[in-house]
Amino acid sequence: MLIHGAVIKEQGLTFAVVSVQASQMVNQAVAQKTVATLKPVFPGIPIVLMTQDPDGKACFMGRSDIATFLSTVPVKSIPWKRYEVQFSA
């Protein structure tokens, strides 16, 4: 499965942001399960999930300091890449 994400280094912190469907951020339990699936792709760094509302406004879920920072960054300026996620059976 291909995902869109970015690894960002800012103010001495390295973290990942991953674009997901809104259904992956419906509640904390679902979000944590999604993050657990992504950990092999982004090992050892915090992962923040991002979705966009119908108007294109970004919403973030994850570490509050990182989510707050990302809310000040234009989505188009995030260095998005495609990553492949392998699901284990």
C-alpha cells in the first residue's frame, strides 16, 4: 500500500507526518492503531496523522507540540513523498 508522508527535521526534532483518510482519525484508538501500522516505515520518530476537510483545511492528530507546529505550516510546503507500507499477516 502506498501512503503520502514526510519526514521533517525542525528545531532539533525529527518527526513524520502522514496523510490519512478522516476515518483513520475518528478517535484516539483508531489513530493509535494507524500509527502502530506506520511505525516500521518511520522507526524511532514521532508520527503525526493529517487529514483535510472538504475545504482543504488540514487537521492533525499526534503529539500536541508537533501538531501545533504543523498547523502553522502550509500543507503544500510539506516535503511529501510516497512510502510503501507492508502489512504483516
